[in-house]
Amino acid sequence: MNTTQRPHSVNNSSNSSQRIDQGRDEFVKHLQETGEMDQLKQHLTAKLVDCGWFDDMKEVAQDVVRDRGGVTNITVDELVAELVSRGKKSVPSQVKFDMSTQLKDLLEKKPHDEL
């Protein structure tokens, strides 16, 4: 491969990434405009409540605050960062699969020229 081809390859990768980002942004906008985003959020919340994830995260928050010596020794931003990190890792696989399946179904249901 000569040096004149490398920038082109990087550019193609960058363009592909930009197209993916644009497609994702358009899909999210579509979900928001149709009200499907709110339905997905409600469904996700119900699943996380049913599996006990919210209760688990409440306990994690209490443990983090206690480990830091109380609420005066931790900022809201620090607590949020800890909860986001642990929370993402602890979402049950079945919930992730269910949400992924719903998103795929919604994406396949809509003509691509609408997105």
C-alpha cells in the first residue's frame, strides 16, 4: 500500500463512522417524534424494577456513601459516576437482549428513507 492510499482508507473509515452516527441520530429522532422512545423507556424501567435492579442500585448507592464516610465526603458527581459504572455492568443480560430485540424490530419496521 502506498502512502497516498492511507489517508483515503482513514477517510473511508471516518465517513463510515459519520454515516453510522447520522443514522443513529435520525433513528433516535424518529423514536422521539413518534413517542416510541417514551414507550421504550417505560418498558425498560418496568423490566429493571421487576428484576430488582433498582433496589440493587439503591443499596449500591448507600454502600458507596457509607464507604466514603457519609454524604459530606462525596459529591453528587462522584456518586453518579460510581452508580453509572456499576449500573451498566449489572443490567441483566436478558434485559439487554429484550431491549436490543425491540430496537431491531423498530428499526426493521420503518423504511430506511424515513430515517
